[in-house]
Amino acid sequence: MMNINILIDFIDRCFTRFIYIQICIQQNQNKINPQINFLEMSEIEKQEIQPIIQENAEQQQVDQAPINQDNQQSDNVIKGNEYVLLIDNRDNRKIVNLKENKKTKWRKKMISMKDIVGKEYNVVYEYSNDQIVYDPYNFNQFYNYEENYEEEQSEQRDNRNIFNDNSVQKLSNEEIELMKKDPNISNSEIIKKIYENNDKFNQRTAFSKEKYLQRKKEKYFFYFTVLKTTPLNVVETLYQENPKLVNYMRGDAFSMFMHYANIREGSNIALFDNTKGAILGGAVIRLNGKGKIHYMKEKMPFNQITCYSQMNVPQHLNSSVEFRNPNQVAEAKTDKFTHLLIVGDFDVTEIVEKFMHLLVPNGVLLAYSNYLECLQNSFDLMQQERDFVNIKIFDIFYREHQVLKNRTHPITMMSPYSGYILTGYKII
């Protein structure tokens, strides 16, 4: 018994001395007396070390506090007081205001959005059994990265004898509904039973099998990801819901317009915008509070401008926007602008005629319209004035492509039309 007590006391002294050495090294004191026997430490020495240990622990807490606070305020965390964009595995988009703290109806389900608060953006979640679940495997399922189809066999097969009707399915709708309600049967098992009971499944080609399974996954699985409502994301989402909201401006047309606008800090912009504030939001974010946008509209609350309010623009940037009467600005002729931006169903020629002389040298004139005829007269006017260079009109022809093994091709179900852009740069 005595030997055990001696051993415990020996270990305690060694550990205390070790802490003392580490503290001295961290504080760059290096004042350890080499003649001290490290295996012998009195109670007085222990009491002297305690304040040093306590001070070091408090300092570590102070050093770590800002780091923890920064982690909580990370830009990649959903805070719950903003708009967010939801995209599911059917490529359906939905913008949700988390401030309202309401359930959102999506795909015939009422989803509580408070469950995603505190989680991360750009992560794939699954909605199952009225709960939002995260699993790293969801990423592959959402983006369809796993291609499990077999290589085509040597014999020729086609889908000429395959029809989309219920005659080839042995399972009835009632049986499938019962499986969906059974909590012990997973969605993967339901899909497996469906294609196993399909008489024509094995007659399909390998690609046809993969497409069949993909459709079933989209039907029985509910994956979604949460993205930030950037200007481009907002435009693409509203275009999918109702193209008229953004004046039929597709996401690629919006990106091209902002590229040619070349908005930078310090710009003084005259803006005619008929896209529910899409161009306004993109311009405000680029200015970053250093510049001015003369918004040619009657004054209204920013939260009533659909696109602008959904972009989560910080309130302190609203000071960059000034609502103006275009007729008064044109008559006064006192303002000088670096940009004249026109988007929407305006009389472009009339605006260009009134405002082109208010542009400073090297100023940018940029107009977007759904119709070529609306820009043609402005194009002729700019050429006659001889104050502009690099005058051109072009359309935006962009086609999204499916990129998969042995089946890369343009998407057939899409609109190839997205309006026209007029651009020119003033030199005098």
C-alpha cells in the first residue's frame, strides 16, 4: 500500500513539473534552474505555479473567443433572417423568406424551414418522414454522379416495343401506396420492387434503364440544396417561375449585360430598369456603397422591389440608390453619368436621344430589349452622332448541354431566345 502511495505522489510531481516547464517555454521565460530536482516539488512551489496556470488558461479563452464568434458568423451558415434559394432533384426552384418563419408548401408537402437554420449552404439535404436529414451520400444522388448502367451488349436492342402504360407493371397503385406509407420500407426498396415487377424493364437498353431509374428517384426521393440568393440565382429562379417578371431576361442574358456594363466602385449610373430590380440589385452590390445609382422611377420601399429584396442586399448599401424623375434629369442637364443602362420595354430611342449627351467620355451606353426593332433606331442615331465607338447589336444564343458518358447533347426542352443587347462607348 505504501509503494502505491509513493508511486502516485511521484506521478503527481512529474505531471506538475511538466506543466511548469511548458508554461515557462510558452511565455519565453526560460528561467528554469537546471539544479532543481524536477522530481521534488514542495507544496509552496505548487501554489506558486497555480496563478501562472490560471492566467494562461484565461488568456487562451480570450484568444479563442473571437475565433468562435467568427465561426458563428460565417457566411456559409444559414442565419434565419434572409432569403434562401431551394433547388430540388427535379431542378425545381423556390425562393423562401426565412424571416417569416412559416411552413413552405413544396412538392405537396409542408416543410418547416426553421429546420435548416444554422445549417450550411451548398449542402444536399433529404426530406424524409417530415424531417430534414443530412447525409454525405446525398450529394451523389442529387447530382446523379453515380452511373450504374451496364455497357451495351453486342446484340442490337431498342425500345420500340416499350410503352408507358400500367399494363407492364405487376404492382397495383394501391400496393405501391401501401409501401410508401410503411415506415419500414425505404424509398430504395420501393424503387427496386417497382422495376423488378416491370415486365419490360430487362428489354430496355442500358441508357433507357438508367433514365427509367432516374425518373423513379426523382419521384420517390426528395433531395434539395440551399443556395444564396445571388443576383444570377434570383434571375434564373424568377425566369423559371414566370419569365415576364424579369422581362424575359434569361440568366445568361443577365450575365452578359452585367459583363458589358462593367460597373465598378465610383460609378455614377443612370438606370432604367423594368426587371423588378434585378439590374438594380446587381449594380448596387458591385458598387459596394461607393458610387451612385440614379433609379429612374417613382420612389418606393425597397422591400416592394421583388428581385432587389430577395438578394439580401445589406441595408447600408441602399444609400447608393436615388429615385429620380427622368424628365427632370433630362431637362436640367446638370448630371453627368458614367453609365446609361436601359432594360425593359421602354422607348429606347427617346431615352438615348435625351441622355446620350449626359454621358462622360468613356461612358457606357447599354440597352436590352426583347425586340431587335426597339434597338435599331438607337443604333442608327448613335452612328449619326459620331460620339460613340464599338457600336453593335447582338443576340444571346446560349444552349445548356447535358454532359454524360456517351450521351452528351444540347438540352432540347429549352428556349433558345433571350433578347438583344445594344452597346456603345462614348469618346467625346
